[in-house]
Amino acid sequence: MSEITTVAGAVSAVDFDEFKLDANGLIPCIVQSVETNEVLMLAYMNKESFYKTLETGYMTYFSRSRQSLWLKGETSGHFQYVKELVIDCDKDTILAKVIQIGAACHTGNPTCFFTSLASV
């Protein structure tokens, strides 16, 4: 794992208190593969998970179902190594560019976006 360079120890250019959060203090985080640009998943972050991610270089989210921090890969081994975090123009969505180890989706699929709803 140490051969992958992450943003561990990075300092955010924008303070979390400037982010526009939902009523539960959460911000959506779109996760994208830095290698393929594929959208892997969507999760939520709170202030603690955001700063934990910066500190460790591993994507850490807030699990709305468990109401606790969630280190992606802690049980599956499918870690996400942070390469870049970007905030959108409204400061209400984070884009995380990551190196994904294994499947991003809990179903075993590489991405959570595999069910087509409509196409042209």
C-alpha cells in the first residue's frame, strides 16, 4: 500500500465551514477513478470524515445508515486512495479523484452505476 502516493497530510484550500451542507451536516461526494475517469460511486461526508480523509489519504465517508464514519475498504479491502479533492462552484458537492483497489460497489461491480434506466 505504501507505493501509492496519496494526499495524506494535505491541507484543504477551502475550509469545510464554507461548504454548503444539507440539513444533517453532510455534503455529497462523487467518486471518480483518476485512472479511467469513470464515476465509481456517490457517498456523503461530514466535517470529521473530510478531515480524516485529508489526514490519512484514504477516502472516509459518513454512513447515513450506520450514523458513523466509514473507511472505504476497511472490511472489503477495496480501499480508495485519494489523489485529488475538488469542490464544485456552489461549494455543495465534492469530487474525489481516487485510485480504486478492487470493486467500488458493495455488489462486487467495479462501479455503483451499472443499471441503465434509459438511453438514446
